[in-house]
Amino acid sequence: MRSKKSRSKKPIRFEIYRLKGSPAAFLGTVYAPDQERALMIAIKELNITNPEYQKRLLVRESA
């Protein structure tokens, strides 16, 4: 029997927003197994190099 950690999770679609005011700016979507990895993927794929912008990212699971 496999443990839960050894199973690979099916990628989930996450929406990426930058909080810069109201409303937040939609940047795009990424697919990742969890929210933490979605943030890392978004930073890399969207080429967000400014640490201040990275702090303002919002990751939301898409329906």
C-alpha cells in the first residue's frame, strides 16, 4: 500500500493576482499540485523578479 506522500497529485489550476489596489490585477493561471508550488511557478513563468511584487502576489485555486 502506498503512502499519501508518495502519490503524485493531479495538477490544480490556480489564478495569480497582484495586489496593487482595488481591484487586484489578474496576471494569469498556472497548474501546480499545491498553492506553494503555484506561487513558485508563477514567479518563474511570469518573470516577476522584483521582491516587492513577489510579496504582493495572491494565489487562488480556480473553480
